[in-house]
Amino acid sequence: MKSNEIIERFKEIGFKEYEAKIFLVLLKGLPLSATEIAKEAGLIRTSIYDSLKTFVEKGYCNEIETASILKYRIIDPQVIVDKVEKEFNDLNTKKISSLKNTFKEASELTGYGKNEDQVKEDNIELIRGFNKHRVVKYTGLVNNAKKEILGMNRLRGIVTEELQSSASELIKNGGSVKYIYKISLDFKIKKDGKLLPAKKEDLVRICREFESLGEEVRLTDKNIPNAAIFDEETVYINVTSNNPNAKNKQSDIIIKRSDFVENMREMFGYYWNNSISIDEYESQNRNEDQP
């Protein structure tokens, strides 16, 4: 890689161009005077003293006193990397803390959330973004369910304790949770600290665990949508973009239109009546395995 390319890389991580040029000279590992450094870096000598002083203060290089002049020698580059990494982490931590505090205090100042009764809720909501925001929205729907959750999806090996706990609490309070799962082994299981491809018995075991929490479970080989219906009021649908260049491949749609909710409940009923129990799935597999 050429020197000008290295200089550009230094600039990308936050150093100024003249600092990058000083680094390139110092990285030869020799004790050099300011005059020697400036000459080799192609800089005016008086322009580098402040940078050298900063480098010394930050511990990037040592200042060596000789009989006549001061010389500078860089320390182990890996130590510099560790120092700069810590600086980046400390700065990011400070910015994130400031971000949270600023929005918290601004929300308190403006009274966000106190006027919800004056806001007419939209019938359709589209959510795009990274998974944390989408999962939070889905979790909120599960937590707020009062009497019923009807779900259809594929197992992908991701089941949070929070969702299990919320669904279990709904069932304890007399609610109903029914899920139809696509018969698929498109997920992995963690065994002995390793992620391994799922087997049929893993699918059965996971569904049995859901049943142990009070969930009613059915299985189907149909291409069911990834959707859930909450309390006969809200439909949640997850869609995946087929465009490989899409910035956000996962999107969620939340619909609160009574006619659409009813249609989705009818669809769920159709798939539920044409799906099989876990016992039937195990029986089919035993018959297939017999010679």
C-alpha cells in the first residue's frame, strides 16, 4: 500500500493529514529530532511541535533528552492501537449516555406520552429497521394481549424468555395462545456450546416445551405467513424482501382494521383445521423410518 493511501486511512479514523505524515516517519522506529521529522514528512518544522507534544502527552511516543536537542521515538504500535481504541470507546460511551439523557430530559420537558388520549391511532403501521426495534414492538403486543394470541410462523431457533413468560402469564389469566408452526428445520440448536443444524427431534422437543407452557401447537407443511393476531383487534405481519440490495430486508406491518382482522382469523382457522398435532407428526416420522 502506498504512503498516500495510508495517510487517507489515518484520516478516516480521525487523525489530521500532518499527524498521519508524522506517524509515518516515527513508525520507522528511530529516535528523531523535530527537524528530522519535519524534513522527512515534508512539513514546516514549527508546525509539528504541537503535534509532537500531543503525541507525548497521549503516550504515543517518548521524548528523549540528549545533550543538545530533544528526540522522539514511537512506542510499540500495538500499544497505540489499544490507547486509541480506548479513546474511541470512552467517547462513544459518553455520546450514548448524552443521547439517552438528552432524549429523556427532552421528553420530560415536552410531556411526551401524556397526551395519548388526544392522538388518533393509525389503522396501519409499517416498521422498518434493525431487529431490536422490531422485536420491542412485537414484545409489546404480546405483553398487552388480554385474552388471545393466534400465531403462524417458521421456527428459526430464536425464542426469548420474555416472550415465553408473557404468553405463559396470559394463559394463567385464562387467555388462549395457539400457534401453527411450519414444518421446517431451517434453524439451529445450541448443544455443548456449538450451534448445530436442527433435526426432527429438535422440532418436536421445542414444540413440546411450548405446550408445557400452556400453548396449543399445530404443525403444517404449508407456506403460512409469518403473522400473529392479538385479541381479535390487531394483526402483526412480518415480511422479508426478496431484493438482495434492500437496506432493510425485514419489515413489520401492524393492522388494526376489523375487516382485515376477521379475514386473518378465518385464514388461521383454515390452517389450524388442516394442520397436525405433534403426536401425529411423530407418528408420521416413525412410519417413514420403518422399512
